Amino acid sequence: MGRGGYFDNYGIIRDIMQNHLMQVMTLVAMEPPVRVAGEGYPNFIRDSKVNVLRSIPPIRLSDVIIGQYVANDKGDKGYLDDPTVPTSSNTPTFAQAVLRVHTPRWEGVPFIMKAGKALDERKAEIRIQFKDPPAAGFLFDNQGCPRNELVMRLQPTEAVYMKVNVKKPGLFTSMEQSELDLSYHTRYPGVYSPDAYTRLILDTLRGSQATFVRSDELEASWRIFDPLLKELESSNKQPLPYIYGSRGPPEADEYAERLLTRNEQYSWAR
């Protein structure tokens, strides 16, 4: 609340997705750079990131869900209840988009990008979901076999964990999903982990540009998002309402479920 006057001019796509999330996506999808240390390495990393962006076509409106949060029954106010926000605003506070990377490694793999305000969790993470295990239903007599996932959590607690299926303890042959967990706060207790802006300032002092956006990278990123933003504005598309503290519009989960699966029974044992 109170930042609506600023945020309303940009929306969640410009504020978060086009810059912050695209930076993360390019690091995930890029091919290994020539080198990541030594002379000239900053440009090698940025070359690989730009190559990813050039392989992504503009986002289609049909692959996008936008939403705007409304008040809940716990007293949390909706976006339009902010006095700095125009009462007729249709600025999205939530967006989910599907991007396609046309490279030999990622052809046919959908990248689902999602960002939102007033959701049920405050976190930033990358999830790579693997294909269904071959013949798992036959092997385990039609028991549900969730897909394996590699999860890299950036905030609030840095971690890398692999969601895998294991046999439940006991006398019966049944499985459940667990994880192989590398949580930084338990593996490296007491070790100082600088935040993102501290690293950027240090890179500036060192004269390293590896973590900064190059002009051709910026242009390539806007080429992906600019047609979508113009179409959203020209069509005056209305965002779907979602309740403050929820996962976002139910339609976003329904669309994502066409492309991936979600295990409702699993919870990460932090």
C-alpha cells in the first residue's frame, strides 16, 4: 500500500518480468559461455544470454494471464483500495506468461514465468520439472508417481533441492515425494552471503560488467515483451480478480496444469 501511484504507471510485467525475471531465465536457459573467469569473461556470459533472447519469439496474448488482487475477509485491502491508485485502474498486479526458446536444447519445453503482488508466499525460485518416469504406473501398480523437480530458491532462504520419489518407510511398497536438499543456512551456518545489490556494487568497483545488462540484451528483451504490452493496452484487457493472500487467479493454475503437474501433498521440509 502507498506505492500504487508509482506502480500503476508500469504494472507487474514492466516492473518485475521484463527485467528481473528475464535475467534469471537467460541464466537458466543459456548455453555454457566460452569461459566464466579470466580475461574477457563478462562479455562471454552476456553473449550467451543474448543468444537465448534472440531465440525467443514475442509473447502471445493467448499465453498470458493477468490479474489484480482484491480484498480478503481478513481485513487486507485490495489494489484499488489504495488511495494512490485510480479507482478505474486495470493495471495488472499479477502476470503469468509462457515463453518458448527455440534452441536444440529447449525446443518444445515451455518456460512459465510468473510474478505477482499480495500472493500467499513471498519467494523467488526456479523450478525445472522433468518428464514423467517411463512405465512408473506399471512398476508401482498405478500408484501416483509425481514428476521429479530441480528447485533453485533465490529468496528468502537460498537453497537447491531435488524433489524425488522414494519408498515410504514401513512394510508396504508405496512411494512419496521427498527431496535431496542443499540449504545454504544449514550447510554453511554463519557464513556471510551478500545480497544482490552488494554484489553489484562490488562488481562496479572491480570493473566487472558480467552481471550488468548490455544494450543489445536490453533491446532483445524488449522485443519479446513490447508487442504484448501494446496489445494489452490497446485492447484494454481487464485483469482477473484474485484474493489477497491467494496463489493468484485460479485461471493461471488451470492454464499451467496443461503444461506441468503439481503435487498438492508435497511440502518442503525446511
